[in-house]
Amino acid sequence: MNVKEIIKIILEKIGLDSSKRKGIKKCLLKKDIAVNVNNAEFNKRCLLIYITSPFFNKNYPEIHQNLWQVKELAKMIGEYRYTVDVIDYDNSFIKLKHKYDLIIGLIPRGIDVYSHHMNPGCRKIAYLTSSNIAFTNAAESERMKELEERRGYHLKLRRQSKPISREIEQFDAAFFIGSRYNLQTYHSFRMPPVYFIKNNGYEMEVSIDFTVKSPKNFLFFASAGQVHKGLDLLLEIFAKEGFPYELYICSHFEQEKDFCEAYNEELFHRSNIHPIGFVEILSAKFKEIVSRCCYIIMPSCAEGMAGSVLTAMSAGLIPIVSRECGFEDEDVIHLPDCRLETIERYIYEFGNKDKQWIIEASEKARKVVLDSYSKKNYIESVAYALNDVLGENKND
């Protein structure tokens, strides 16, 4: 019997419901703390509250931007003469052994493991990667309510989190991955100085072969929370009788059994809908899919700056997205709203574009990523923010 099985049996005997068992099991199986990830001997110490997996497994596949970003962020913090420790943002069982001079990460959001481990004068920086969590919780709930009214299905909420607290008003700064539109969701807080951080795409080789690529092919590329991301809306449109466009679905829909049951007919029994599942972004499978599609479509109800959209744009896909996805008007094609009739109208409009328009728009999408959302842009935006907040202490 392995560790996972033992933990499962113990938690079941305690009698907790399935959601609580899942959360506790996730924490118990996590690594403890990634200590001194920058291999330094500085007197000052920083606690980075984010994700630890890339530090424990050097060959961890880059399936998300944050796996690279957290390592780069730790490295850059080290340039200000901090020894950097890293913990997972959702690990409430962690036992810290040091006092810290800098706390930075996905806080404050309900799990406080750091407040009794701060030296006098410790600085706190919130690293915000989404719209205000209270807003995202409400937005997902509203999408679920609308689905129930349309189809009669009551599905499980997938992306609910503990809202940030007013403690953020006492922070020294907030580093924010998102647009000014997203930042407005924090209007109820008296925010500390906010620094906009650029999310990153990738450098990918792209070739357009119209023997396989078609403006009639759209990609839905996301992670968890299918209703939150708008897949239910797309399925209801693409599954219509005689609908002349195709939808490729790369997401974690298989992990959401209630969603798959509710949309079983649309997901698995339509010739123009291709339920692929999770795909690694550097895989041959991903390359094959994007070679067929011209667009990524994402009618999400709440994001920061959607990394999946940037990944698809890196491969030359033209973005048709909700404003909540976190981009400026000049960078993407914005849906004015996420009503079914609006999304369908945009699919018809852009699904009939000619080859020359597709070529030019595809090249523009790639250029936007390379010019404004590259790894270099991420580094430069973080460097500016860190220097503005910590610069006077760089040589301490």
C-alpha cells in the first residue's frame, strides 16, 4: 500500500466530505519547503509563496507559464541579496523555520503561515495573477446560474477560492498580471502601489499550410473550470444542426464528470466537435492541432492575463476572447459580451475570412507576443517593479 492509499483511508475514516478530503490530501502529498533555491548565503531572507514543483523536479515539463516564471522570480529576488525559500500557496500545513525580511506571493488569500515569521520591517508584496477573487467567484457562480436556467443542469463550482482580505491595503506593493480592465475588479480595496507584470508566450516555429489549416477551425484551449472558461457556450453553438465550423477542445474537461454528463451529446457525438483533452504545449500533438486551426476562442468570465491565449497566439492563432481575458484592444479581437448570439455572430464573421487576411492576422498575433509578451517582457516588468520597491536596499 503506497502513501496516497494510506492517506485516502485515514481521511475517509475521519469522516470528512470529499472536497475537504481532496484538499487535505493535496497538502499532505506536497513537498515541504524549497529551501534556499538560489543557493545563496545572504543574511536577508525572502519567503516566496507560489509553487514549489519546479524546484523539486528540475525536469518538470513547462506545461504552464508559472513553472518558468517562479524560477525566474526567485532568481531576480536573489539579486537583491535575499536567500529565497519557496512554499506552495495553498499549503496550510507548512512549518516555517526562519524569520523573513520579505514576503512575496499569492497572498493574502485565507492561508496565513507567515505572519509570525516576519522580522521587524519585513516587506510584503502581493503577487496577483487573476482578477479580484471575490469577482471571479461571483462571475463563475453567475455562469453556473445562467447554465441552470438555460439547460436545467446544476453543476459543481470549480474555481472558487478564498477572497483576499483587506490586509492587502497594508502591503508595500502589488505585482499584477492582468490589464487595467481586470484591475478595476479590486476597486473595493485601497490598493498599495500596483505594478503591471507581463505574462509570457513562447517562441514557436509557425508555418501556414492551407491544405490543413482552415478559418473554419477554432481552438478552445484552457485548464479547469469549463463553464468558467465558456466551453458550455461554445458547445451549445457548435452543436447546432448543420453548423459549418469545427471546434477542437484542449482542456481538462474529462476531470469534470458532471460537465461531461451534462454535455455528453455535444462533446462526444458531433462530427464537428473534437474533444481532445489535456495537451502539452511543446508536444507534437499540440503542433498538429494548431496547424489545423486559425483561431483560439475563449469567452471566459474572469482571468488575469490568460496564458493559454498567449500560448495559442505564439503558434499563430488569432485570438477571439472576452475582455476578462486581460488584454488590450489592439492585441486581440474582443467579444463585446459573452451572449450566445454574440459569440455565434463572431464565429460566422471570422470563419469566413479569406486566406490573405488570415495570414496577416496570424502574423500580427505572433508579433504581439514577441514584442509585448515575451519572456524578456516578463523579466523587464518584474525587474522594474522589484527595483522600484526594493532598489534602495539592493546592496544591503
